[in-house]
Amino acid sequence: MAQMRKEIFDKAKRVLVKIGSAVLTGEDGLDLHVIEQLVENIVHLRNRGKQVVIVTSGAIASGKHRLGITGPLKSMPQKQAAAAIGQGRLMRVYSNAFGKYGVYVGQVLLTMSDLTDRKRFLNVKNTLNQLLEWKVIPIINENDTVAVEEIKFGDNDQLSAMTANIIDADLVINLTNIEGLYDKNPNRSAKAKIIHLVEEISEEIEQAATSETSDVGTGGMKSKVAAAKQVTTCGIPYVIAPGKEKDILKDLFDGKEKGTLFLPKTNVLSSRKYWIAYTLRSRGKITLDEGAKAAIIEEGGSLLPSGVVNVEGDFCVGDPVSCVDEQGVVIAKGITNYSSEEVRKIMGQKSTKIEQILGYKDYDEVIHRDNMAVVWEKEKCRRTSKEPKGK
């Protein structure tokens, strides 16, 4: 396994490093020693020919410390105000630390709406590519001062997973406050063992991850494994590693067995289909019959109205919708050619009857295969299909 690790890290030219709040903060607010240690490691990687993009947490924690607030913040305005206070200091600390090595940094603050709109998504991509071309290190964070529930990523694990697709990363390293993924919760079991290699994110792996978070974090191991699942679907290796450990990045790139390595899938989604599957938020749900399910999974086909048996939600033309089978298992997500009202009228009918029913026909397909990302998981689907409906 050591040789395989070494090969993966050697081949990675563009690396995304996500640094969690629990890594960046200490009893006195931002842990300057840890930040300087990580910065020195990142500069070392740059000197080895790597391009590095940082997704950082820590703004809210920094703001809380500056204001002398202990315990969790209770409202969105409180979190936004703390982020407004802490973000400037966080960037100043990064800028000063990298400045010692003559390296410039660029701040990029994002909300979900910046990525769900395809034009804005591409603008973000172009900006990040230009920063890297100028040898500037992009430092990305959620724009917490303006983000509300509808436009929040949820946590920076999800932000880093989406950013990996934007920058066409070769490797994602998620630095956190524990050694990696354990087979059971190490806080509750002395017998917990670290899992150094995950070849496939099975149901057992997902169950091993807990939702527990630190006082300053918002994710938890469950969120990190979910991010790993998304990133590996895009063909990118993913690592969870202890961020406070001295020279952790150097050790990883030297092939040392640190943290948990998730291997990428062989059948991967394109960048655009990854964007559809994991960045866009579904506005509704379309239930497929068995024939449509087979055509999409086995033949890479489009979704025709004849294969639709039910429609849930209200959506418009161009909205993302989830496609599920009759057991409720998600098969795919795609951008619909027809509104929910229109699909309800034409479902179960042949494409040749669309114009007769609606009075017009813009497309033969409800969702064209070019605008559809298949996310069906074979094993999970097989298990679910054996269960009686309604369970």
C-alpha cells in the first residue's frame, strides 16, 4: 500500500487542502503555530511543483474569540456577524504567514448560488485558474456574512468537494482534528481502529462515520465521508488526515501511512455531470418505471415521458430534479426539459403524443442523457429492491 500511496501523491499536481476549524483554532483563538506549520508545509509542496488551493474554516471561531464569546452561537445573524469580524483576521494571519516566503494569497468567498448558476460557476473556475497561473494561492471560504439557509453549503467539507470539481483537482486532503476514519467511534470505544485505506465507500464505511462535531466545527466525520464519496465519484483520491500533526503534508507526500486514503472510482462523472449531481439542488422528484430505470442505468439513455409514473414537487423548465425508482432509490439527477405541470400531463405517454397533449413539443425527452448524471449505487439498490414497498 505504501507504493500505491506514493504513486498517488507523486502524480497529484493540483492539490486541494481543506483545513477545518478544529485544526486552526486553539484555546487562544487562532492557533498561529499550527497555521505557520501548515503554511511551511504548503510552501514546501509548491517548491516540489505542486499547485495548492486552500479551503479554510475558522472565520466564525476567530470572530467569537475576538469578542470573548464562549459556547455556540444561537442565531444566523450572530454567526454572520462573528464571521464578518473573524474573516479579516483569518486572512491577515494567512497573508502574513505566506508572506514570509514571498508567496501571495487571494481571498475567494463563495455561496451556493455562485456555483448553482452555470455562468457564475465558470467565472469562479476562471478566476481560480488565473490565480494559480499567477502562482497565487487561492484561499476559499464560505461567505458566511451573507449566506442564509437556502444558499449555504452546509459545511466546508461540502464546499471543498464542490471546489475539487471546479479546479480539476488531482487530490483532496481534508485536515481535521483526528487521525482519520475509525471503524467505530474512538471517543466511545477503546477498541476503535483507524482505517488507512478505503477502496469503496460501502454501507459499513458510512455507518462507521459519526455526526459528532467539535465546539468550533460544523461537519463531523459523516460529512467528511460524504464529501469523500462525492470527490471519488469524480475520479479524485481523497484523504482525511490529522491537521495538527507536525509536517503532516510533507509526510503524506513522502508516502507515509498517515490518515485515511479513499481511492477514486474507475467509472467517473464528467465535470459537468458532477456539477449536476452534487452541486445543483433538486427542485422535485420524478419516479421511473423499471424499463426507464434499466434504459438509464444499463444503456445510458434519456428519460422519456413513457417511463415516468409519478411526479412530486413544483419545478420549471431547466430546474434540477431527482429521478427515483418505485422503491424510492435515487437513480439519477438531471435538468428537466419540461415543468412539473407538463410532465404530469405527458407521463406514461409516447414522445409522439407530446404535441397532441400539450399543443407543442420542444423535446422528445423529459431529461436528455447529456443533462443527466447517474448516481445509482448497485449494492444499495439491490438491497432496497428486495424490501417490500412502503418500508
